[in-house]
Amino acid sequence: MLALYTLFDLNDRLFYMMTDNAEDIAPTNTQTKILDAAECLFVEYGYAATSLRAIASAAGVNLAATHYYFGSKKGLFASVFRRCVQPINEERLLLLNKITESERPLTARSVLESFFTPLVEAVYKNHRVPALIGRIYAEPASLTKPILEQEFGKIAARYQLVLSEVFPDVPTEELSWRFHFMVGSMIHLLQFNAPLGTESTYSTFISGIDRMLDYAEAGLTQPNKRQRHD
């Protein structure tokens, strides 16, 4: 079980420049209202069925405020997602740095725990996290792939680099695929946190994370078999 469990006993370059710069400024009360309303509506109705006008109405702000702070619906969608995952990714890097700077040998388990622990904590604090992350993967790739690359590209590369130190004999491409499948399993567990026919609770989610750590570790530690088939 993760040590954390003791606590529980984005294509447009200008668009990304605008939203990246916005991160350096503390959000105003108006921005927070817009983000909160957008999060609820995007999760419930999806990107296409949610208008900026509906978001402004739910937030109790002028429509012009959404354009002023976020530029476009796409910019707002990315900002909602960023607000959710940025703290998770920052904590992941902190934990990963502690592991790599430690005198203890690197292990697949410790690297995986640094990846999943912040997610578990985020779900505990905000029950909408699974739905919000699920939403980003449910939308068309033309919308979401640039956002995912923006938010996860660097951290995925960092994790794969560290994992390559743990598994020096596994080719980079193979390791990339294994990491890709691991993330896919994580997304599935967020949406379906118990097997079919089993009641879904936070306890089953915690149990599922622990089992998925075993599953992911086994997948990462498999010997490279690609040369036999390619």
C-alpha cells in the first residue's frame, strides 16, 4: 500500500502563450467563479454542448469577462484542465526528485508510487477529479491532444527518462509504449474504480490503485520480447 494511504486510515501557439502566462498571476475572484462554473458544465455536458454564455450565466459574470480572462472557449477548457492537473504534476516531480536524489537504489515501485500518490490525494480532496480527467480523454483528439501534450509532455518524458535508468536494457520506444499503457490503465480506473458487478466506493478506488501498482510494475519489468516478433 502506498505510504500516502496512512493519511486516509493543449495546436495554437498564441493560445498556449496566453494561458501559460496566466499561470504566473494569482486568479481573481471572477476568474475563479468562471473556472468553477466551467468545470461543472464541461464535466456534465461536454465541450461542444457548453457555451461561454452558459458558463458566464452560471458564474454570475458578464460574458465579456470570459473572453477577457481566457480568450476563447478552448482557452477556458484548457485552463480548467490545467487547474486540476498542474498541482498533481508538480507534486509528482517533487516526489520523483526526492527519489532520484536519494542514495537508495531506484526501483520501479518507488517511481510508480511517485506518479500515482499525488493523484490519489487529489481524488480524496476533490471528487470531480476523475470526471474531469475522464472528460479530457472523452473529447475529440483534435481538441485535447495539444492540451495533453502541453500538460503531460514534459512530465512523461521525465518519467520515461528515470524509468530508462531502472530498465537500461529496455529500448526507449518499448518503454514509451509501456508507460503509455500504464497511463491508459490509470484513466480507466479513474472512471471505473471497481470491477463490473462490484459496488464503486473510495475504498475500492484505493484498493484498485494498489492492485494497479502491481499490474504496472509487472508490465514495466517484463523482459523485452519485441525482437522475437518484429
